[in-house]
Amino acid sequence: MVNLTLNDETQQSILEQLSKTEELLSKVASKLSGKSKRAEIFAMPDLGIAQNGTRMMGGFYTGACYTWDSDVPFIPVDATINVCGTAVYKMSQKISNQEFIERLDRVMNQRDSYVNFVKNCLPKEIQNSIDVNDASKFYWNYNKGNHFVILADSDGSDGLAAGQYMIVHASAIEFKRDNLQYGLYPVKGNWFYEDIQTEYDHDHKRYLRYIAGEKAKKFYAIVSYLKKFNKIRNQYFCKAVLGNLIEKEVVNISHYGMPTINAVCIGTQWEKQNYTLLTAPGNDVFLVHPEINSSCKNYFSLDNRNIILTPHGCGVKMNNPEDKIEYLNDGIKIGNKSYRSGENVNLGVDVTIRTKGMTNAELDQYITQILSVCPGKVYGRLTQKFARTKYGDFDYQKARNTEYNLDETRENGL
């Protein structure tokens, strides 16, 4: 294992579990290949608790790259692989939060926008595999799970052009649990479910579920297509919202997917390009230019491809330093709460977003720590004005103005 974490208590607990995941990946690769093979996990500075209970029960956490060497292709299905990422667009002029909300509502609340996207951007066979008329399953999902839409400002002090920016984060819902013909989630009835095999470690109440051979090749082909599709999806959505207000695309990068057929990245970028470094609700979002250097520990070669791993954020930790991760016969216990397969962790309640509540000075120091492990240079700092998440709409500009006025009142002795 390559430990690139900052070694907080949560990460130390996860690293113990990742060592078992690494052993199971090596065991499956060796069994399929008929000779000794090894796996290696790269644990990133933002290694933390995943939102998905199924994923963690299978041994996979956010903020890591899981790699293996095998003569026979196989896919660890509990990594619940999809392709997820972020995109950032520079706007040609500033608009109010209210206008941004109205633009969002016109796209997200009107079915025609989503249906037109599916018909224009998805291949016919994929269109036929989903019921696009089912608005409860297929829709713009930019305010679901840990996804979001942000309106932000740059003052130009870090080199990024001053002005307003739109930031989005989402994955392709069209290839998740409700698509049984092409979906990548291990749900009963889908195209690979009956081919799932399981490797057990009974002593530690652990297992690794996987598919191998031709089904694994098909799975990877879909993931490879999704690397391009999710970027197109983000482009389409942002253009639908902003129209002619888009000046240029700044970033459009994946942080969840498969760099090669022998690797899964969960919450880490692998492309050699500028990336977004996410923080916490309301906190600044950083744009980073990575240092691409073969001497760096986050640089390695896999399947004849050189890969540079970069963190996608600051991660999620357990609420209390003394909390532990425990595997149960039918679930996983994190701190004092247990989860079964299919259940989600409530981010911000069951667990804590690492940089939530930090001052700007504390946040800057934490980002510096991260970039000391995975070298790079901040070239842009985006201050959130407004965000839409699964919890609703948040006017951060108004909140900051209110806080400023209160501070001014206190200073005047009122």
C-alpha cells in the first residue's frame, strides 16, 4: 500500500481495513491467473468514509485508487463503479443569485430539458435501456447524494481571471441501479448480477465480490464510454442553465471511475490536468495545477500508462477521534451506528466533513498539507455565493453579509 494520507484517526482506522481489501484483491487476481499476483492501493490525503454502505462493506472507501495485476480481467463490483466528476465554467458577466436560481429551475424543474439531453446525447441502445419518462429514476441529479451546483466568485488574486463561475458535481444516473441492461451497480436482475463471484475472509468478516472474463471486459467498455459521457453531460447541463453566459470551460474532470481495466479510482483524479479541490459546504473551492513529476509518490505506471493521482477534496471523517470501524456479519459499524448493504451514511450527521467550520486561515493550512503530499499549485480560489444541494438552496453571500453586519454592530458597541 502507498500511504499518502495525513494519518488522522479516521484514516488510520480505514488503512487497517484497506490492507484486507488489498489482500483480497491480490488473492482473486492470483486465483484467476493461476500464479502469484499482487494488488496495490494508493490511499490519498482525503481518504475518508464513503457515503455508500455497500461500497464500504465490500472494502472500498473514498479517497483511494485500487489497482491489481491479473492475467484474467476482473472487476470488484462493490466499488459500485460509475463515473463522477466536476466541471467549472467561467461566465461572461455576473448575475444575481436570484437569476441563477431562476435559470436552474427552468432546467431542473422542466422535464423537456432532461429528455432532450437523453435523446441528443445517448446512443440509441442506451436510450432503449431506460424509461426516460420515469421522472422518479432518470433526471438531472445535481442536487442528489453529495452532488451540487454552485455559483461562485473569483477576485483574480490567485491568477484565475476575476469574475463569476458555475461549478457542478454529479455522476451519470443513467448507468446506475435503475438501468438493468447497462447499469454498473450490483443490483439483482441486472446484466451481470448472476455472474458475481465472492472471495471470503471469514476471520475478519470480509469479502470481495467480483465478475471476471468477458463480462468484466464489457463492464470496462461501459466505464470507458462513461469517461467521455459524463463530461458531455456536465457540459450540456451547464450550457442549458447559462446559455450565452458561458465564456469558457475551465475544468471538466472525473474523480471516480477506472483509469485502466486494472484500477478503480474513488474520489481521486487520474488525468494529467488541472482539477478542482473540494472542501465543505460554503467553503472556498480551489483550482489546482498538479506537479507532474515521476519522482512524486502519487505518480506511477499501470498497464503501460503513466498516472498522476490527485485528491478531489478534503474527505469525511468519523465524528469522534475514538470512533472505530467494525465489520459485522451483515453490515458495517462506523462509530456507534451500523449500516447494511444498500444503506447510505448521512454526511454531516453520522460523520463529519473534515474542513466544515474551519476559518479561512485553517483551511489554507489544511490545503497546504494536502499539496505537500500530492504536489501542486493553487491557481484559483472560488468563493461560494450560492449552492443547490440535496439539503436545499443556500445563499452564502447573504449569510456572509449578515455575519459582517453583526460583527460591525459589535465593534460599534451596539
